[in-house]
Amino acid sequence: MMYKKAFEEQLQMLKGEKKIDFKRAVFITENVYHKNTLNYQVFKETITEIGIQLKGVIRKKGLMKYNTILTIR
């Protein structure tokens, strides 16, 4: 049942019935793998924190000059 529910939510995103949300789609997949034990709010906060840390490393190493880095927000 968990797999079907996850699939249906992702399918709704692909059909335009729900807003496409990459972070949510990854969470849905991971949560099924972890037998529905993950917390979406904690997941989002963790992703945000990792993003902040990565941006700090990019600035510290002077990597902002590379075009691929510019796409990171």
C-alpha cells in the first residue's frame, strides 16, 4: 500500500494534478524505502542545512566562478 500511495502522488505531479516538487518526490521514495518512518519536516530541514553548508564550501574554495556552480541556489 505504501508503494502504491507513493507512486500515485508522484504520478499526480507528472500529470500536473499536483505541483512538481523534486524534494517531495525524493522524500516519498526514501520514505517508502524506510518503511514510512521518515518525517518530511525533518527531511526538508536537513536538505536546507546541507545546502547552506555546501554554499559555504563553494564560497570558501572560491568556486563561484564556475558556470555549474551558478545554478545552485
